[in-house]
Amino acid sequence: MSCKINWLFCLLTFVPLFASNYCIAAPDARFVCGGSIEKVVWGLWDQNIQEFIKQKQIRDRLFKQGDVYALYDFQVHTHNIVSMARRCNRLSRLMEVARLVRTVYGALESGTPSSPGRRWVCRDGTICNDKNRLLNQEVMLDSIQFLVFASSVANALASSDTPFGDEEKIFIGDTVQIAVEHLLHWDDDAALLALRRATTSTPLDVKNGTSALFFTDKPL
């Protein structure tokens, strides 16, 4: 199963583009919506990947172990599938992913009086430990990557011309609320000051190769 999943990830990530003398070759019919590649992808999704995400990543790692790196792996396995579903306007497929995402929302924990808002907290797993100070903490990398992915699913549904029902509306509303809660508890004074400095700086302000003025995944 893992071989099939890795093959799918590589297929959707590294689609070759052939160019010669600045002329791009005619589109490969296999990659058009409804073509053979899409059929293979959804076949693998129905046979293996959807259940793998549901059972191995969400149930076993996130809920049973408390390993928030399952969020990162969830979006790695499915981000390109969502992009294809959006390009081909497969709303039913987007909702299949959205239902898995909503399940993950059940693992959110409440914040504190000084830092309100829900967040995913790493309780166990192979990466979080006391030495790297990730145990019993929110792991910024995982939260950011997953929220970007969840937001892209919600945006694909919200921007579609096809009418949708209550389930879609609830998912979009939940995703927006959770994203806002994270933005609010991440925007402390230090973060806002750093963002202001970065947005008003020029390349000439970067001295000695320092990354202090670079944009990272968090402010983006």
C-alpha cells in the first residue's frame, strides 16, 4: 500500500513538461480531466489511500498516540489530490477529503487564559520529546502546513460555481473559525513587529546573510 501511495505522490508532484526552442509540446491527453491518470488516482484513493489516511494517520497516530506529525503527513499525501479535484471541479471528491479534515478538528485542544484559541498539541509519537521541547506543545510546522491544506479545501468548495449544501457550509465555517483562532494566538507583539520590519525592508537591509528579515511559513 505504501508503494502505491508513494507512486501517486510522485506522479502528481513531478509531472514532466517537455519544451524545445521555447515551444511546449501538446498537452498529454492522459492528464486531462476525465483522462486515464485521473481515473487511476481516484481508483487508488477509493481502494487504499482514503482508508489509510482515516485509519493509520488520523485514528492511530493522531487520536490514539497524540502524534500531531500525522497532520503533516495527511496533507503531504493528499495536497496534490485536492489540487486535481479542484482543477476538475470534483466537488464530491473534495467533500470526501473535507470529511477527513473535519475529523481532525476533533483533536483540537482548548488554549489557556493567556493564549486562548484551540490548537493541536503533541502528546506522543516518535518525534516529540522533552529534548526538542515539542512534547506537550503545539508544533508550528504541523499546524501551519495542515491549516494551509484545510483552507485550500474550504476555498475550493467556497469558490466553486456549483451550489452546495449545509455540510459544505459547516465545513467552510469551521475551517475559517479554526484558522482565525490560530492567527489570533500567533500574532503576539514580537511576531507583529517582525512582520512590520520584514514588509518595510529592502534587499540592502539584509546584512551578513542573516535570515531575520526573511519571510517564513508562519507569517506567510
